[in-house]
Amino acid sequence: MFENDKKRCFIELGKFLSQFSKEKNRINPDVLFNEPFFEDFVNLIQLSQSHNGWYTPENVYFSIQSWAKALTKENLNKWLSAYSFDCTSATLSINYQDDNKKGKNVGLILAGNIPLVGFHDFLSVLISGNSVLIKTSSNDQFLLPFLAKYLIAIEPELSNKITFVEGKLENFDAVIATGSNNTARYFEYYFKDKPSIIRKNRNSVAVLNGEETKEQLIALGEDIFRYFGLGCRNVSKLFVPRGYSFNAFFEAIFEYQEVIHYEKYANNYDYNKAVFLMSNFKLLDNGFLTIKEDTSYASPISSIFYEFYENLEDIKTRLESESEQIQCIVSNNLIENSIDFGETQKPNLWDYADNVDTISFLLTTK
């Protein structure tokens, strides 16, 4: 398979995914293979919450729509334009193996915290001409295999490139593994003799100065509550100036009050609030979110930490020195390369997790 064949497969997948939204699932007659796949995918979306209580239809649809918008010809071309065929060039090189080149067997150990969280790694391995061996999380066993079947329907040769593994991962040349800090230590030991990307816990933060508009603070609520805060791109920590009033923040995020009606979220809210109160921590609480002053980055579900700052330059220095703990930063242009409010869960194809260029890793790995 050549470059254009791989692009075509994922472009067609993007068109397929664009038919599904929480407002309405709408069949586009121009989309390939709707007859064997459309209704089955609708059913899978509706059943996702029974497989994983955090995978509400709304959040699954959000993930699907995000990938539908990403998998366009324009986006794929822009993403891959950073790579050339010349391995000695100043730019990164991408070597699309043709049918006479085997490529590498790349193992993926995927997380299951949010729907399709490992899809970018899956895409990167295939688009770079390699074969993928996938060990899914027990929390997300159905969505990616379904999309893989659709891709194989588009291009049957991919059946030799995609393997889902049960049990021990074997016969791989490189591995990309995602997990907690604890599992990362296991991965680092187990895969010490193989080229690897090992992803650990990371969190996202927002830096505020009190001049944010109501619209920006409402959008910040999206960064906090999307996927119930389970993603590494969810904001779990706020940096605010000394004397900051949270009144405007609470007023803005009241739009997300319905989150408390999800049983798993409500259980976490009740439990974590009780733990904080029994420990005599001072809390701010609006009935569905607790806010606690804390120096940590990782807050529990239904809670967000905050920390006061005296000088913005000090925060910039700290965030730089602790960058390995941070996935992304949200601000109103207060921090260089920060993300706009409401955009954390809408990464582009060229926005790599942990800022590790997966394509470059795959190209330079022997």
C-alpha cells in the first residue's frame, strides 16, 4: 500500500464517522459500506455505556465527531507535509513502505479512560507503513476494533496490518504503551530492550488573571467536564492571582450542572467531598464540583485544585520546569503556546501526546 492508499482509507473513515452525532445519525448515500456498518455502529454507540459506565452516548459522539473533523484530506496533508522521503533532510522523514517492504510490527498498549483515546497511535502506525499489534484496555474493547473492520472493508490489505491481541504482547519491534505512573514503571522494565514510547500520568492546567470573559469561563467548563474530567487534556488545576474571586467562575460553569445526574460522577462527588471534609480541608463547593487549594496537579473526579500566584513570570518558570507533568495549558494568551478556552479536547493531528512526535519515533526506530 502506498501513501495515497492509506490517506484514502482514513479519509473514507472520516466521512463515515461524520454521519454520527448526538443530534441525529444521518445516512450519507455517498459514504462507502453504510449497509453493513451504519446500523451496527449506531447500536454500538448506544451500548457503549453498558460496556463502560463513563462512556455516555454524548461523550462517545463527541469523540467520533472530533475524529470525523480531523480525518479530512486537508488535515492529513497538512500533518504529513512535515515529513519527507529524504532521511537526511532537515525535516523529519517518513518512509511509506510499499508492498515489497514489511515495515515494523508496533505494539500498542492502549488506555481506556476516554473513548478512542488510542486512535492517534493506531493511525500513526498504519499511516507510516507499519503493522500494528493492539492490546486494548478492558474499558474500551469495542470501538477501535469496529473502526478497524471498517478500514479493512475499504482496503482489504489492511487485514494483514492490523492485529488485536489477547493476552501477552509478543513478536513486536517497538511499542507504545499508555498507563499510570505505576504501570509505566512496569512497562519501562518489561520493554527495556525494545524501542518504546511510555506514556505516564499527565494533567492540564488553566492560568487565569481575572480578566476572562463569561464566554471564556463557560468554555473552560468544557475543558474541565468533558469526559467527566477523565482525560489527560482535561483541566484539573487552576492558577489564579492572589485575591481572585471564584464568583464569576462558578456562575459560568453552572451550565454544566447536569453532570451531577450521572451516577458514577455523583458517587465520586459525594465520596471525594466527604474525604476532603473529614480531613478538614477548606473547600469551595457549588453542588457538583468542589474546588480545593492544593499544590498538586492531579485532582480527583468532581474536584479541581487551585493555587494562587503573585507573579505571572513565576508561574511561567514553574510550568516550564514541571513540563513533564503537564499535557496542555489553557490561558488567554498569558502563557506561550497555551490553548484557547474550550479547545483542550479538540487536538489536531499534529498535536502529539506528551509532545512526543510518534511519526518521528516510528521513522527513526530500527
